[in-house]
Amino acid sequence: MPDQRFVPSVTQLRVFLAVAERLHFRSAAADLGLSQPSLSQALATLEEGLGLRLVERNTRSVLVTPAGERLLPYARAGVAAMDAVTDAAAGSSGPLFGPLRIGVIPTAAPYLLPGLLPALAENFPDLRPRIVEDQTSRLLDGLRSGSVDLAVLALPADTAGIEEIPLYHEPFALLLPAEHELVGRDDLPLDILGEVPLLLLDEGHCLRGQTLDLCRQVSARVLGRGDTRAASLTTAVRCVAGGLGVTLVPESAVESESRDPGIGVARFAEPRPGRTMGLVLRSATSGDEAYAEFGRIVAEVAERTFGATPV
């Protein structure tokens, strides 16, 4: 009777295949780099575990039994599958091959991904990115649950069990109606926020929290609690073009969101307020050098695409 708990090892299957091919124990042992007693023991353990005689041997010949013949295709498939796993791991860039679920916050995804995805394809040709665009809190929940592998978002995340790798800093700019008197300035003081009607993104966006933090410093008037409120940065910008207020955007968004002729741009004096973007991942996986390389590519794309400063 077979042992129901028995699971053949790859070595045992290799021994069986070598003996079945060579029909000679000494030659099979030489092929595998084993001693003949070790090979014989491995085959005997396999037969005992399966409860089957796979090979018959006498003084003159070695034969594969009918049961052995029946199991040969499965043994070949099992060994081939394990070889494929080993080959894939040896040819991969650490964990960066196959499907990888990458979280990105909505105020970064549309502006970062057009440059990042081609760069990932060039540097990690075996990687198959799966993009998850969502707000910070849900991306962090996804990291903890395992539904997201890593995420690019604004720091700090300040979450237990999550490692943060700062990547780049990008300043904020102010988008205004095209005819606004501040359009074109690059020396705005921060307290100008107290003199303009700011539109906010909806609850849950980290950019909303960052804007509120700046507004608290200068007692700025903020729309959005019971007035105009936008679920996306693009919607907020459309409201600006319609004369409903002004909005703060990261520098990465300026080029694409200011193409509307109804939109003008103003920038702050140095040191410009802004945000630090980083890579977040589970602490248990953060030490892998491949993730550091992933972060380096993100920072390079941000620097090249919209002039972010690597950190």
C-alpha cells in the first residue's frame, strides 16, 4: 500500500528517470553524480513510498515495470516543472519578474506612468506590471493584505510593518484662471494661500491633507467642505478653468493640466512647498536590492519627465 503522506522528491524522480533511460544502475549513478548505493537507496525509497515496483533488476538486465512505464510521463513532467522554476529564478531580476502589483496614488499615476512603464519594460523585460491606482489608505491596506506588492505614494506613510524608501521631491504649483493677476509669477510667498479661494480634492487624497497643512500655516480660506469638491485632480482643474477657485498641484501635473487655455500657472518662491514621493513595501521584503533598483528607476523617470529632485 502506498504511504498517503508520501511526496516524491525531485532527486528521487531524477533517479527513476536516469535508471529508466540508461537501464543500468552504474551509468545512471554516474550521470547524476551519485554513488551507486545512494542511487539504489533513493529508488528504493521512492518505490516504498509509492507502494509500487518501478524497476526490475537481475544480474543481467534492468527493466522498467508496467507501473513504472505508466508513471514515467508524470515523473518527466514533474522534473521539467522544477527545472523551469529554477531556470526562471536564475534568469530573473530578483523578485522583479512575472506579475507585480504596483500601487500608485491618483495624483501621481497619470503623470508618472507614461514614462515609468517603458523604463520598467527596458530594465526588467520579464516583469509584467499590474497597476493599482488608489488612495493612500487603501494602498496601504492592500500592502498589508498582500493584494499590492509595492506602492509609490507621498511620504510619510507612518504605518507599522511598512518600509518607506524616499525617492524624489517635487514642488507644488498654483493653477489659476488664465486671466488671474498672479499668473506667470514664480515668487509667490506661501501666505498668498490666505488670499485666494482654494479648491480641495475629496477626502482620502493625500494631496488634500498636504494642502490643508499649508493652509493652516497661513489661515487660508478653503473651499470644499460644503462647496465645490473634486474627486480627481483633473476635475479640480476644470473647476479652476470655470472660475470657481484655484488649486494646488504637484509639479508633475502642471504640463498636462495647464494645456487648457483657461488655466494659468504661478509658482512659489524658494524654498518651494512640495511633497516627497517614495516607495513603500512590506518590511519583510524591503531588503531586496531589486526593489532599490526599482526605486532608482522611478526617481530617474521623475527627474527626467518633470524635473523632480532625487532624494
